[in-house]
Amino acid sequence: MRLFLTMTVTAIGSLLFGLAYLLFPERLLSIYNIVLEPSNQWVPRYFGANLLGIAAMCWYGRSAKSGIALNAMIKGIFVTTIVGFAVSIFEIINGAGNMLVLSTATIYFLLSLGFGDFVFRTPPPE
């Protein structure tokens, strides 16, 4: 049940943020006090495409009970969340954006804890 809930929450969050980054990158990043030039609007759109892929993996894989593919998805998403958390910490340290970056760091931290539990503590799916 915990894996199903973790994957469902990740899928929904990734879908919402992925669509926002894909369709409205300038508007979304302006909330973080980041201004996009017309020439670099495509980078957040690539990120949005990546989030949509994570959303699809989590949504369609959330009912899996075990297997190599599920184990690989959990580990891959864990790596994604750890790296995202590290990047958000560097962004905070360097003073880019505004205080909303703390929400990004918090989301990545909580997802890292959730998926990290399945990687390290909970018996891994076989």
C-alpha cells in the first residue's frame, strides 16, 4: 500500500509540474523570480517532458508487486529525487530564485525519503 501511494502521489505531482513546465515555462518560473529569455525557454520544457515520463512510469507501475523492472524504477526515481534535492540545495546556497525554492527542496527531500525507504530499508521488490 505504501508503494502504491508513493507512486500515485509522485505520478500526480510529476504530471502537474510536467505540464506546467512544458506549456507555461515562463509563467511558472516567474513565480520563482526567474526570468526566461526567449532563447532558453526550451530547457524547462525538456524538464517538463522528463517529468511527464516519470509520471507515466509511476502511474502505470504503481500496481506492480515485484520484479526487476519495479526495482529499477524505484532506484531510478530515487536517484532522480536525490539529485534534484542536491540541485535545489545548491540553488538555495547560490541565491538564485526566491524562497519558493525551499518548497522545491522540501518536495525532493520528501520524495527521496519515500523512495529511499524502498531502496534501503523496506525489503526490495524481487
